[in-house]
Amino acid sequence: MTSEPTTPDDSYLRALTESTAAAVTAAEPLTSPHTGADAETAQRVSATVDDCAEALVALSRDLHAHPEEGFSEHRSVAALAELLRAHGHQAEIGVGGLGTALLASTPGTGGPHVGILAEYDALPGIGHGCGHNIICTTAAGGFLGAAAVAERLGGRVSLIGTPAEEGGGGKETLARAGVFDDVDVVLMLHPFSHDVAMHPFLGRRQLEMVFHGVGAHAAAQPFMGRNALDAAVAAYQGVAALRQQLPSSDRVHGVFTDGGARPNVIPERAALLFYVRSAHPDTLRDLADRMTRIAEGAAAMTGCGVELTWDGLPAYLPIRFNTALAARWAESQAARGRTALPPGIVPEFLTGSTDLGNLSYRMPAMHPMIKVSADTVALHTKEFAAAAGSADGDLAVVDGAMGLGLTAADYLADAELRVAVHAEFEASGGAIDVPSFFSAGSQ
């Protein structure tokens, strides 16, 4: 007998869409008290981006048509480097120990230094369902625009290609290799269903639970076994019970990766893989501790052993906002006919995680969202992938490149803005030692 899954009721989604639309209409746009770059500088940035707009859109379409997964983005990074060369900039591929990382910088060693970040990895089976083709090309355009004025403003700008955001933590690997050591601020954007100046992304850790039992014949001598699958099921159920006690911003989701081979043999090994997410570094650490206790309890109640492996790939911290930077982004988007909304208008649970969070606890960072899809389309879907390769995606490439270039120029040109950016960062807690925040191999 075969049955079909039930269709989810979309009434909540429809109500949420209506209430969000009303909030968007009533929202006051984010504005900046700082003047940023002068008109002549802004015009130079804009003209440079306009000159390369056709090439940027063509690259976005090309990346979209040839998606590559994390750490395997060889074609993508080569295409990005070729666009930079065509516009007078040399790029080094393979920086920081990652074969698909890229670095291009304007000349000089002094003055304020802005890093503009490119991502170009895709999702298995979905392609650019997170729109990294747009992240890459807006970063390239923003770099070209800011590079045209950086020397005159007494500063520097770098384009840093960061592989494998989708789970691989390329930014954290590059940071540990020293790629960001002399960078003062980092800028990037993310495509989305709305224009938002600041949108929260959750911290995320990975936890593998491997339970070790004792194999036995499930019919003849079950009493001689210790069932690792029972321990894994108990752990999964324990996590399900935990969800009732979590803050609304926290998320835990997992899958069984091993549950035994045959029904007539009591499994001596079973395994689970969980993603553990939270809105703040401290609450993420607390949630990890609770997950550890669940695993240990499940092992004890079934007579099994348990092996916990945290963060086989780098953990992701949540994003720390920088309002001073985001407000300059909002000003640039207003000039393009977009309203970059402040936080709290678009529901904040419509989010995921990103390794940009790790950088945002090392230095001031900007990560606005730019609209490319209908309001109800979610990231990491085939529908969003289609939007990332659409005419609306093309428009976002140009608007986003303009915004990144202008925000970088604003930071380089406006000393008072720089003071405000860094004062806000320090008031939020300043830099933390990201690698040691979660001790390797522990919660």
C-alpha cells in the first residue's frame, strides 16, 4: 500500500505575508546622520559600476548556469578573476590555503582598508538556491566601483572571494590564515525576498552523536545486546522534547545517518547529525551544553557509549549588526528606488546561518538583504534559484554593486563615519577570540 503526504496548510503563511506587507508599507526607512563620500566621488563610483554593469550581469548568469558546490568552485572563481583582469585588476587564486579563495586589492599599504566579500558556491541539487551568483557579482562590481576612488581617498579596498559558505566555513578558515588581519571592515550583501538593511542570521554548530552498543542476535539472544539504535532514538526524542523549552529564535534539526544494517541484528552503532542554531553566542553555547546532556542521558539509559563530535567544519556565530554601515547602505539603495527596511519589519525567524557572522565578531561588518524574489519565496529552494537567475536578479546585481561600492567609498571618505562604525562595534562587545569561543571537541 502506498499513501501520499498531506499538503501543508498555507493559511499561516498567507496571514504572515499580509501582516508583513502591511508592516513594510508603514515602515520608516533607515537613514544615516553621516554625509559619506562627496558628490564627485559618488559619481565616479556610480559611473564605474554602470560601465561594467553588462559584464556583471553576464557573469551572474554564467555562474547561475554552471553551479559548483563548496570548495569545488574552480570554474566560478576563474570566471570572477577573468572579469577583474578585464577591468584592470589582477587577482590571486588559492589564498589562505583554500584552492578556490581569491584576493584582489588596490595598491598601497596605508589608510583604512575595506574588504568586500564574494561567495560563489551553490547547493547540491538546487544550484544557486541561495543566490550566491548575485553575491559574487555585486561584490565584484562594488570592488570595481570603490577601487576607482580608493587611492584618491587615501585608503584601500580588497575583493575577497570566500569559498564554501554553505556549510564549509570558508571565511573562518581564511580568517585563521590571516587573510583579514589588516582589514578594518567587511561588506557584502545577500539576495532575499525583501530589501532589508539589517536582518539577523543565527549562529550554527554541527553535532554528530555516535552511539556504541553491543551487537547480538535480535531473536535468539537480545538480552546479550545493547541497542545503539535505541539510544539514538531516545536522543532524537529528547531533542524533540527540548524544542518546547527553547527561545523562539533557537532551532535544532537533525537526521539519522546510521541505524544499523539488518532487523535481526541489534545495532552496535547508530549515529545522528544535528544542526544547532541560536541568535546569540552565549545562548548557542548553552544550547550546545543541553544537547550534550541529552546525548549522555540517552547513552546511560540504554547502556551504550556515546561519542560526540562538535563542529567537524567551523562553527558559525550569529551576525552582529553595525547600524552606522547599514544606514549608509540604506541611503545608497534609496537612490536606486529601493527601501532598505530596518530590523523587525520582516519576521526575523525567516533566516538561516552564515559564516559572515564569524567575521562580524572580529571587525565591523555589513550584510544587508536585497530583494530578488516574491515575498513568499524561501531561500534554498528551486523557486529562489529561479529568481536568482531572473530579470529581477539582474537588477539586484547592478543595484547591489552600486550600494557596496558607494558604502565602501563612504567609509573611506568620511572620518566621522569611521569613528561611529568602530565605536558601535566596541560598544557591542568588541572583538572576541572566535576560534576559542567554542573549545574544539567540546560544547
